[in-house]
Amino acid sequence: MIKKAFLYDSPIGKVGIAEKDGAITNVFFGQTVTPGECSLEETPLLQEAAQQLNEYLAGTRIVFELPLQPEGTPFQRRCWDVLLTIPYGQTRTYGEQATQIGNPKASRAVGRANGQNPIAIFIPCHRVIGANGSLTGFAGGIEIKKQLLMLEKKR
């Protein structure tokens, strides 16, 4: 089955959300067309995901209630599962995340895995920062990462 995706305007710019087989598979930023093998089609699940994203960006939602199905290697999926345990408004370092997956020396590999997170925001890779507190890469750009962290800190 081909993925279905739709583009939405949001307070952080254009955001695309994709789904396949009843689960969210991708979030992408600033594009006017969908990536890869997606048909441009709005589904009830994509509408719900966009609604929850807007509630989050408005500061009225702290937990997403969506079926998520990121596509990646077993190592990447372990890293992404750990991201889901970081509470709203808190941050972790790549080293802390590596320790949580049972491999404290894998902080660089964890960083690479986070960089491949296909469902940013819903799987909150924006909550991971450098060991020195610096804001590191994010699919939507560092400015959006900064906005997301500030939004969560306010609440």
C-alpha cells in the first residue's frame, strides 16, 4: 500500500504528515510536494494528526495519541522508542539516551539515529541536546527546535 500524505499550514510553517496502514509514518517540513512514494490525499488519521500537532503548538496538548510506525533499523527504532520516554518540557543528552538503550558509548550513533527520525515532533527528537547544552540538528531546522523547546518550557 502506498503512503498517503497531506500538507498543512502550521505556526512553524508548512508541515507534511504521511500515513500508511493506519499509522503515522512521516513528518516533513517546508515542502510543497510530498516526498517519495506518497499520494497527496487527506485521510481522517492525517486530519487527526494535524489537529493534535496544532494543539501541541498552541500549548494545549502535551501528549500525542496517535498510532506511530516509523520505518528504520532495529537500532534506530530502539533510539526512537527512548525518545518517547522523555517527558514534555524536559531534555536529554545523546549520552543519556545512549545509556538508556544500554550502550553508553554510542552517543554519536544515537545522534545519527535521531537525525533519521522520520516522525519528528510526534517522536520528540527535539528534546535531545548536546552534552554542553547546545542545540544540535533537527529535521525542521535549529530555529524550529528552539521554538519547540521554548514552547514546552513555558508550560
